[in-house]
Amino acid sequence: MFAAEVQAVRNQDFGISLFSHEDFQTGTFSLFCEFPNGAEILYRGWMLTGAEYGKLADEISKAGGRMAVDTEAYLGNHHLPLWYPLLSDLTPETRILSLDCDLELELSQLHWPEYFVKDYVKPLKTSVGARITKPEESALLIAEMKKFRGMIEGGYCVRRVESFLPETEKRYFVLDGVPHSADSEVPEIVLECARRLPGRFYSVDVVRRSDGVERVVEVGDGQVSDLVGWDEDEFALVLAGQFLD
Ligand SMILES: Nc1ncnc2c1ncn2[C@@H]1O[C@H](COP(=O)(O)OP(=O)(O)OP(=O)(O)O)[C@@H](O)[C@H]1O
Ligand SMILES: [Mg+2]
């Protein structure tokens, strides 16, 4: 899945090392192709939990490198409750609830017409989906989230449903405070995110609402964001502009 991206960053003169994600998740870190001592490492791969990311950072440091994005910064973009307070006026209103809460009770107290439920990183995208209108539907939703996602990361994020026009959603990347677009136009809302969010490398997904207002759907850590709508070579150029002399 990453082959085209690997080729694109190689063409920009990045060095590449690989590790087995499956081995890593079962406790062994096997690194293919060592890197020069002191190398700054940018990860590109599947989402990692905070604990996994911390472990990866330790392994990279043992191997002589250092992560371009530390664990705190990774989670700052990856976990909704950490970026939401900085963008609350630009994105659907959200309540953060603990894993041991009574979700049905919490939802019934909100009295919203519809609820979009995710954990700190992802909604349920199969089965019954993430949107429910009745609080009593939450038990099945939680069971299905556990079944299909394997775990619920962090806690629940209950978001107000807004009338998004899904075909207008676009992904932007911000690197060291500079926003980049796949088609060279960066809307004001992304410039505003870049002013407010401190992280080194993150993605911002923006969608138009049926009333024409642009909204942030979510923020993600740039290292684990898919290149939705991006050409690998364009993405590699953005990285090279920041990381290579
Ligand atoms: N509050 C909301 N109201 C209406 N629609 C929403 C809301 N939040 C998310 N969506 C829709 O659901 C989709 C998936 O949600 P989200 O981006 O939070 O999850 P995701 O798993 O990261 O999805 P993807 O990987 O496709 O980006 C969004 O692209 C958007 O169209
Ligand atoms: Mg998304």
C-alpha cells in the first residue's frame, strides 16, 4: 500500500527504513535498513496507540535516531479531545465522555436530534455506522465498535451531526505551521487551524456544510493520515521542502 509513496520520497532523496508493523504489535521491533546516527525520523504508516507510538520512539532512539514528532505531539493531533478545545468554533460541538460512562444516559441528557459517536480516533464505519438518533441505540453501537475496531481508544466523543456535503471534503497537510493543499488553494479555515494548532505535522479535513460554511471534520497526525486526494509526488515534495536541505 505504501510502495508508491516510498518511491516518491526516495526520488526526493529521503532515506527509507522499514519495520514490520505486525512483529512490532506482537512485541518485536525488526528494523530493515538502518539509518545514520542522529537521523531525524518521520514515521509513515498505520495508526498507533499512544503506548505503541511511545514504544516506537524508544526503539528509534535505541537505533540512534530521533522522532521528528514526539509522542505528546503525535497524540495532540491524533486524539480528538486534545485538538478539539483549540478548534471548537470551527468543528461540530463535541462532548468527551469516559469509557466507563453510561453512554445512553449521557446522550439522553443532551437532547440532540442525532449523535455522531466515535472514540478518540475513529468512528465505526461498518455495521450500524456512527450516527444514531435514539440514546437507546448506543448499546449496540458500543458493542459493534468493540467488535469491529477491537478496542475503544481513550473514550467516547459524541459530536453533533451537521449537514455536511461529503463530496466537498478535502484533506490539507500542515507542516511546521505552513498549510499545503493538493490543488494549491488553501482556504482561510485551514490557515486559521495552522495559526492555532501547535503540532509539527498534521492533516486537517475540511468540508462544506449545506449552508455554505466551511467546517473542520477532523484533525489527524500527518504521519498516519492517508493521502486522500493527494498525489504521492506532491506529498513527497512538501516533505522535502521542510526536511531536506
Ligand atoms: N459531526 C458530523 N456530522 C455529520 N457528518 C459527520 C460528522 N463527523 C463526521 N462526519 C462524516 O463522517 C465521515 C467520517 O468521519 P471522520 O472523518 O470523523 O472519521 P474517519 O474514520 O477519520 O473517516 P475517514 O478515515 O474517512 O476520514 C466524515 O468524512 C464526514 O463525512
Ligand atoms: Mg475522516
